[in-house]
Amino acid sequence: MDILDYTSDMASFKFRILDTMGYLQSVAICKESTSCSSPGCRKTCHHLVWLFYKVFNFEQSCSLIYKCQFSNAEWSKIIDAFPDRVPLTDLSKYTSDNQVFKIEIKKTHKEAKCATCKTAISLGDLQASAEGPYRTFNLTWIKRTFYFCPRRECISKLPRNSFIKPFKAGIGLIYDPELTSEQKTLININ
């Protein structure tokens, strides 16, 4: 898992993490309760357990890391264990504030699939593409090009193991000038 950012005060610790499945999650630790944005986390949150183990340095055998509410003494222990510096994953060298999506015709024989729906994109098909950071199997970050079906349903979702900005109003959209009017009508983004 990668910690992208966090906020902390004496009342709460809030983390934004990219989990091992490639999904962006928000985890909050408060004295009264803990929460996680993952629909898979119910009774025991593995994101929370990982944070307590990796960031707060609690042992796996510590019952505190499996709780959702904390006594005053437990909360003091959590505050004392919080490190001076949280190891964040720095994606600044991969991301661009000027990220754009390009809409064009696929011109290479190289195999490609939509990063969201996994539909094959063949030579001559319309495609959308954007560059951004991708986490490899070795847990290192590289810059790569993501290809999508040119539909809002596909380009408005975050691909797994990536941290690009999904398409929304205000993000740049560039159309290939070679597109015909018929091809432009097939694009379902706006």
C-alpha cells in the first residue's frame, strides 16, 4: 500500500492510501470510531491494521490495531506512537497538473485494452489515452500511457494501480484533427 497524503491532530488521523488492489481509499482514525471508504472493510479493516503496523509501529499481536473505538489510555498510546514523519509516496515526478486525454484512432498493431472495462482496442478503433503513474508488480512507480474506450464511463474511472486524474469537466481533452465527423459522433464523452 502507498500513503499518498495524511492530516493529523490530537483528535484524528486521516490517510489517503492507494491499496494493494490499486484502489484509492480514505481511512480515518478517531478516538470514538474508525472509518474506511473501502466497501470490503466491515468488521476488521485491513487498511487500518496495515496503518497501525507500518506507520504507528504497533506489533501485529497488539489487540489495539483491531479495534474501532479507543479508551483514553489507548488513544494516548496511539498519539504517542504517531511518528514525526510519515513515509509518503511521492508521485510528483509522474503527475502533471496539465494532464490531458487524447482522442485519436489507434495506429499501431501493439495490443491494447481499455484500462477500465478491459475491452480490446484494435488497429483503426477510436481510443482515449492519458499518461500518468502506474505501480508495477515490484511496487515501483513508472510513467505509462493508459488507453481507454472513448466513453465517459471508462475515462472517468481511476484504473487499478494508477494515480491519474480521471476525466471530468475542466481536464484537457484533445481531439486528433484527422478524425472525421462520423468518428466524432461515435465518441460518447460529453
